[in-house]
Amino acid sequence: MQQFKATTDGPILYAVIAGMQYKSVNKGRKAIKHGYVKVGGKVIVVPTFEVKMGTIIEVHSEPQMFFTNVRSVPFEILYEDANMLAFEKPAGWLTASPDPRKRSAFSLMKMWMFGRDPKLKEVHFVNKLPKDASGIIVIAKNSFTRSKLQENWNKYPKRYYMVAEGTLPEDGIFGKQKKDAEDGFSIPYRRM
């Protein structure tokens, strides 16, 4: 663990970059978002968290208690190996959010994965699903796997099943406009 004092008032991100002498903003942001940074005994995961000059900041070599608070696997795991994990996201769950304070399927799985394996350095979601949809979400355990999966994502076959109430035309498009929902989508369908 390294400990230092903030030299100015402002976001903790810049205090961590200066105190750790990081050469990139991204490295400081990752240290904070992945649970390595503590202030006053609490893990801080929001890079814009305000600190005052003289605040004591700790940067640990392992993620701290923040990641151990999800003790059981939150969703059904369908597949896992050294490079990736696939789980079933139920309908009603946001896949992921840029706001680390917002609860999402990815944030819960991320906390569970880091709590289970403190040696795990990074996790990335590969695909997203609309909040209203259930389905399979893939998490990469390193950036190389994420890049390879995402660059070929459109080549992988995908199937969508929907249960609709009422009468539908034989063929059509089911979905939401972006203006009607935060995660607009459209899916061509054929009635079975």
C-alpha cells in the first residue's frame, strides 16, 4: 500500500495520478474504479469524488473490501474459462452503466468475480442487451479477449425469442425507438 496526501482540492482522480506519479489518466481511473483506492477507511470507486488538500489517500496493491460484498454468484453462469465468462441476464436488469454507482448486471458480476479471485486484474463486458430483454452476456477477463470477441461479434449467429401478447402480423419489426427508451432496439421477427 502507498499512502500520500492530496496536494490540492479537487477530484480524487487527479490526486491519485499525482500521488502515484502515473503517466496516464486511464491508469488512475482504473485504480479507482477497480477498488484499489481508499479515503478514511472507505473504498472510493468514483473518479470525480472530491477531496480536500491534505486528505490522506491510500492506494493498495489488491482490490479492497468493495469487491467482497457480493458473496454468491448473482446470475446463472453458463460458461467460464481462463479468458471469458458467459452468464444469463434476466429481463429488467441494465446490462452495464458508465456510472459505477448504478447497479447493473455487469457491476454485480464484476464485484463477484473480483471477490472470488483477487488476482483477477480486469474484466470487460463484450455485449449489451436491452434492459427489457433477457439473454446471454459475455465478460472478457482481459482486453485482448474483449477486442477479439468484439471485432468478430457481428459474425457470430444470434437468435432472439420473444413472447408477445395479442395478435401480430406474420412478419414485422419489434422494438423501441431511442427517444422512447434509454436503450432503443429493433428486431425483425417472423411469427411461429
